[in-house]
Amino acid sequence: MRFSIVVVSLNAGEELKKTVESVLAQTYSDYEIIVKDGGSTDGSLEALPGDRHVKLTKRADKGIYDAMNQAVGRVRGDYILFLNCGDYLADNKVLARVAKAAAFSGADILYGDLYRRQQDSVDISPGKITDFVCYRNIPCHQVCFYSRRLFTARAYLTRYKVRADYEHFLHCVYNENAKCYHVPVTVCSYQGGGFSETEEHKSEAAIEHKEITEHYLGKKVLIYRFIMIITLQPLREKLASDPRFSGIYHKIKGLIYGKKAGG
């Protein structure tokens, strides 16, 4: 099994079916879809396509990261991708392109680019994972294909309620010496408005970010905080999220990062 696509759900309605169907539409067939449901009562499970690739497990959980950890215990693929309900694979050749990159790169983490539907723009991931990238903005989990060994070594730390995926990425880079490789492919069509983006969780996310970065990056965070201030990070964040300016902002960022795969 090459890929395990993990989708966690709880009363996700039609979005669960749409997410699963975006995977079933792939031209590449060596994958499984693990749907981990926390006890839906809205009929979304009954609407799932009856396909051999889809494997459903139902069990109560203590939140999204606990649900993801439970799902990882069932995967058989070489690489794991986590998709949220409402997020879709960008086109039907995503897995084929990533499989090709996996074959020659030997990477532990393959990551691509993100299409943000709300802003109608493509967020280009950095060509290399540097310390500053790890501080500022790592690729989101919807575009990262993780070697299964990285979760066998250690799963998400559920004490982090908002940024456990961020912490795990840094753990993989700094503790597991994971080799990362940028695949110049738009992997995910991202719905937006996720758990970590809500106003309710922004302050908690900031606290967790501070703790995580200080643990992995030490005193370097002081330099990076200064850089963020002088480069007008709050303004750039507003431009990136505003549909009127997001497209041109991400195009400029893409030119800076470049489309070349590597690293």
C-alpha cells in the first residue's frame, strides 16, 4: 500500500462524502481511505461510497488529534496524508504525481502546495524547510505526506489542542531528522475556517506556537520575532486572507519561494 488517506469526521454532513470522492477519483489506485468517525448521527456515514478503498472505523475520541492518532493505528500505507472534511485533493492526478516524487526522492515528508478556495489563490510552499520556515509557516498537514515511520516513532501530542500537527512536524524535522521534499503540485483544495483558524482558538494557538518554537529553536526565536515585526507580518497576514489581494500576494510569495522542488 503506497498511501493511506486519513479523514476524521463528526457530523460532517455532505462534506465527508465530497472529500472521500475526491480521493476515489484519483487515477492512481494504490491507496486506502481511513475514515475515523467519532460517532456521527447526521447520516453522513450512510452516504459514504461503498468502495473497497474506504475503511470506516467508529470510536469515541477526545478531539481531532486523538482521532488522528486512532486512525494512524489502522493505516497500512507507506505514506500518510490527513485530509479534513471539506478539503479535497486538487485534481485526479495528485497521488500519481506524489508517488512519482516519492519513488526518486526517498523523502520522509513529501509536501506540495495549497489552493485556498475562499481566497481563490494558491499558497506556494517553500522549496526548503529551514529554521525560519519552521518558525514562520510550515506546510499545513493537508499537503504533507508523512512516512508511516514518523508516526510509529511518535504520534501527535494531544496536550496541544490547536497546534499538535505543527509540533509534530518540528519533531519530525529536528528529532527524527526527516528528509523533506517539495513536490511542485497543488495537493489540496482547502476549505478554510478550520479549527485552528477560529477566533476562539487564536490566542491558544499563539501560546502553543510560542512554547513549541522556543523548545525546538531556542534563542533563534528572538531573531525571527524581530524579522516578523520589521517585515510587517500582521499586514501581510491580512493581505493573504483578503480575497481582493490574496491572489497577487501568493503569486509574489511563489516567485520568492520558486516552484523548484527540492530539499
